Amino acid sequence: MSKVNSAKTTMALGLALGLIGSGSIALAETVNYPQTSKTTTSGSSTVVTSKSSSTTAGTTTSSSTTSKSTAASTTSSSDLVALQGPTQLVHNGAGWKENPSYINIKQGQEVLPLTLTVSNGVNGATKVTGLRITLNGRKLANETYFRGSDKFSIDMSGLLSTGDTQMVIQTFGPSGAAISWVLTTGKIKVSDIKPEAGGAGDKMTITGKNLPKQVSAYKLFVGSQPATIKSVTDKQIEFIVPSGLTGDKQTVTLYIAGVKCDPLYFKTKSAPVITGVDMLEAPPSSPITVSGKGFSTKASENTVQVGGATCQITSCSATQITAIIPESIQCPQRDIPVTVKTNGVDAKGNVTMSVTMRTIRGGEGFGFQN
């Protein structure tokens, strides 16, 4: 596998899949993969053992693969990762020849967008004229899929499970005709996170490429708190900022198909500050005005509570919120807290007031009827 270009916002290779890169192309496109090969004859069919080299963290290793057990991952494209192959099969003799193969994918890879690309007449060899491919006994493709081209690609997403899946390739044609196949996925990339600031309960969006479309493929943490992922596409991940965060800058740690991404960051919305209330004591149904800074000018984004009872907000600005003490509040109560929350963020500051019994003024009655 080619050495992955490092980039600040590109997923780290981590410990597992090697799926990360700085770009992507449509999976239906195909790429050429360099390889050297030697042929061995077994029974009536010829299997080509392909040898490839991969570079990981500055160390070059070589691996040998056959059509039955292929583990090499080589690619000359910066946009695709070869999870298995390329594996070359050489037709030998007359009639149809059967070449059993096994596609093996690691845990987590089954949720990725997967593509099988088959090439005809590789390395200057003669082309096969007949082709039948089955997957676990299910018909997958035949020679008509070439449609005048030397290559075709099949979307394998959702067709493979972790471990071995049997694929049987039957070929027909002149002796020495050759095909090859390779299983690829697009390199996953996460690029940014929006908006730049968020608070508990806010929806945030991570943008990327070649992302799995199953929510189960992801795990996401903000700081040490797990976050709920609301929806995913191949280009976006939407999640909800959890509560209980501290500090002005939050680190988002994302795992996709078991691979840890490079961290992303967003700022915590500045906490509002409450400095005072205009009433030291007041009865239920009375208006109070809370002073401070950092409040939202939208009433729906602020919450005012007196002794834990939520008040109806009648007006607000960045520095003042006027609200009504609820009629249902228990009273009398002395020195109970007045709190404000803006955009899900608790205001700093300690302010108290007392809720007294309602005073019956002259001319008011209890509403009794004779």
C-alpha cells in the first residue's frame, strides 16, 4: 500500500485498515495496479501468484498472494485503497476452467463502500472470451460486463461479511489468456467541523469523503463524553454536542470502522454571566429582570429559573432578560437561586431572591360566589 500522505485533518492510519488519504474519486472508476507475477500450474487451471511490495511507516515489506488467499494491498492511485489484490488468473487449456478464490475482509471493513474491479488481458496477455463470476453461489458477473472495455467494476457494498467469502471465477478462451481482480475502497477523509463553536445540545457537522453510510460504523467522543450521532451520508456526519463539557476548546475524537481519525476541534460557546436581579423578593406571577451579559436576543434560546421553576420570558437582550415568576411556584421561599441558561450553557454567577406569599390588595377578592 502506498505510504499515506499526512495531513492535519486526514484520518490517521492507526492500527488497522489503512483506508485514509488526502483525496477521493468515484468508486466506479478504476485504476491500474503495478505487480509482478509468476505462474504455477495446478490441475487444469493456472493460478498466478502475484507479488507486491507495500510501504508502511518507512518500512518496505513484500507479500505473496494467490487467488485463494490474497492479502496484498497495492495501489498506484492516491484515491483508492486496495483491500485485496490485485490477483491475476491465467487460463490454461481448452474449455471452461474454474478458479476458486476467497475474498477476505477485516472486521469493520464490511460497512465500507467496496468495489470489485476485473481487468481482461492484463500485462499484455491475451484476453479471455468467456467469464463467469459467482459469489457464494450467487451470479455476480459474466463477459458481457466488459461491454467493449478491458475493465468493469461491481459495487460490492453490503455483499461481504467479515472473514472469507468464496468467489468462483470461471474463464474460457485461448491458453495463456489472463484476467485480474482487485477489491478497493475509496480513501476516507474527514476535513472540517462546523460551526466553529457549539454548546450542549447543539448539532455539529463533520464534512468528509467516502464515509460509510451506516451509523454503526462510527464512534464519536467530545472530550471524554460520548456523543450521539444523528445521521450520516458519504459526505457528512451530524452529531449532538453532549453535556458536561469543561474548557473553552473541545477535542472531537472520531472512530470510523475501527480506525481513529486525526482529532478535530471546536470552541465551546462562551458561558453567559448573571450579575443580579431587580427584585430581592416578589410573589408568584410577578415580573423580574435578570441582568448580566452573553444572553441570547432570542427568547427561545434562554431559560430562566427561580428555585428550579421555569419562568416565562417576556423580553430579552444581550444584557437583560425579563421573565414572570410562575404562579405554581411553592411559596414562601427564602434565598432561592435565580439561574439562566443560554444555548444550553449554564450562566456563571450566583444570584438569589425570595418568593413571598401573594398580597391581596384592596378591592381584590378570592372569587367566592354566593
